Amino acid sequence: MDIKSYILEMAQKARSASHKIALLSTEQKDLMLEALANKLEANFDKISSANKQDIQAAKKAGISGAMLDRLELTKSRFDSMVEGVRLIKSLKDPVGDVIWTRDRPTGIKIEKRRVPFGVIAVIFESRPNVFIDTAALCLKAGNAIILRGGKEAICTNAALYECIKDVTGDAVQFVERLEHEAVAEIVRATGLVDMAIPRGGERLIRAVCEASLVPVLKHYKGICHIYVDKNADLDMALKILDNAKTQRPGVCNAAECLLVHEAVASSFMPMVNDWASKKGVTLHAGQAGTEYLSLDINVETVSSLDDAIEFINKNSSGHSDCIVTMDEVAAAKFLAGVDSSSVYHNVSTRFTDGAEFGMGAEIGISTDKLHARGPMGLEELTTYKYIITGKGVVR
């Protein structure tokens, strides 16, 4: 079968399944998720073996350390993935929520009610946990999903799909073919696919956006800033910097740029230099707007809070940015002035995450402003419709 026909058939199956899953009760969806968690646990050895095959192939192909880290499904990550399914099961189902109700003078009653999107396509790289996280979130929100992973995780994803398809049927579709044309066909399936979410590097995301005829939610880069204000607690600042940069440098909410107010630079930079030496972090200058995804960070000094805000708005990717300060007025100005999806005061940027926000495992992080922004959980996987009722009302 040619790739266009293959994707069209898959999208039609997903569309048909979406109409059925949209009508499931919360209890029915939760039973499905519990069955999925149990199935995964029973098949850990098989999934782990498949992941080892992918790791070996990736090493032979010379894939970067950051990509290898994302690809590896350790036991702790596997357990977290399964726990995430059960967490999503425990979360409140947004489908059917009434956002507002209005009684009009004409005699009609209007409800704005949350409903599933329908069919969501997720195109992702490396991280196999994305397969399960996104599927579980979509199912809980009453959506069908089409998943297309990268070739580097093909064995792991296939093993995961063997577990999930027995539980979910056609509501979860997995693109096993690796032709590049598959992605373009998925995101051009207007009338069948309602939204696409690319999760991976900037190159993948831009390719999806350029090819797509359906709405795309995405962030291109994770260029996150830590700004150390003149009234910062410097020990706190170093603690936040350390966590934001070194806890997991290869992820999108890791800090990529340190801004230091010139008034505290002479005190703070020796601390930073010592920290960098101990932690193996390489400091750069004049590299604004660079996403390293490694133990590298750009460092700049600024002369004022206004300069820091201007610098961030010019060079940030709109993902996550932090101010470290004991000055509440300065913090309020920063939080209002920085145009990013998540802004922090005395908190590491590593918290931009669906689970940390109480959403359960996220389906992605959006730096767009329509229709979702920041970590996207269950509510962001729904749209709404208007329900209008009356007693023979005519206009």
C-alpha cells in the first residue's frame, strides 16, 4: 500500500473510533486506563528488551548524548510512565464540564460545554514515554490519537503499541512505517485529523508546521533564562541555577542563559565560576538565543531590571523564564513584563511540566497563544460547543 493510502486508512479508523470514545463515561475510560497500566507492567521485560535494541542501534548511528538520554527507558522511567497512566486515571475528567451558563431574555438557555477535540496526531522523537503519556491523556479526554515516533525508537514504540492496542482498539493508531512522507500525509489529513502536536527538536517542529494543513500546537525551542536581580539572595540564586541547568540539561525547561545584574556580578560570578568548575558546566558569552541542551550556558550582565526584561523578550523562546529576587515589586514587574508561557519568581524553570502543574503527564508544552499555552494537560485536549435549549423558541 502506498504511504498516502496507508495514512488515510489509519486516519479514517481513528476518526470512526473518536466518535465512539467521545461517548464513553468517565468510569469506562478509567477502566481502560487501568487495564493499560496493568498490561504495561506485565510486559516490562519485553518492552525493556526492545528499548535495549533501540539504544544499541542509536549508539552505532552516533546519536548525541542528549538524544540517547531521551531514548533510554530505564526501570525508574518505566515505573513513572505507568504511574503517570494511573495518575491520569485519577484526574478529573474535563469532558462535559459546563464553562458557563446563560439564560437569555428570548427564553433560550445556553451552555458552553467542554467536548473532546476528536483526532489528535502526535509526531515525536526519541522519548518512548511520550507514546504512553500522550495516549493516556488523549483517551481520558475522549480523543482518538495517531502516534508517529522516530526511527530511533521504533522497537520500543512497537512493543508499547502491542500493549495498548489490545486495550484501546482503533482509538490509538501507530504509524509503523518510517517514510518521511508519512508525517506530511498525517498533518494534511484535513477533515480527519483535528490537531497536530510535534514533540522533538526544532527541525522536526518546523518541518511539521511547514507541511501541515491542520492546526499545530508547538514550541520551537526551550531557551529559558535565570535572571539574578540586584536584590537576590545569592545562595538561593545558585541553588536555582544549579537545578535549572544541571538536573537534566537535555530537556526544554532547562536554563540556557544566566542574566546577572551588574550590581551583584562581582559577588555572584565567582560563585558561578566555582559551581561551573565543579559541575562541568561550560560558560559562554555573547551566545544569546542558543539552545544547548547540554552542560553549557550563556552568561550576560545587565544594568537594570528593565534591561533584563527587554533582553529576555528579545532572546527567549517564550517557554519559561525566572527572576531571583527578594524585591516583591521587581518580581511583580518581571512577571508582568516577560512575555513567556511560564514565568517564575524564586523557582527553578524545571517546574514547567504537566505533572508538576498538577495536570498529570503532559502532552506537550505550547508557546503559542491559540488555543493553549504552556504545559498542556486534559483541559487543553478539549474544545467546547454551545448547547442551546428552549421551549419552542423562535427568532
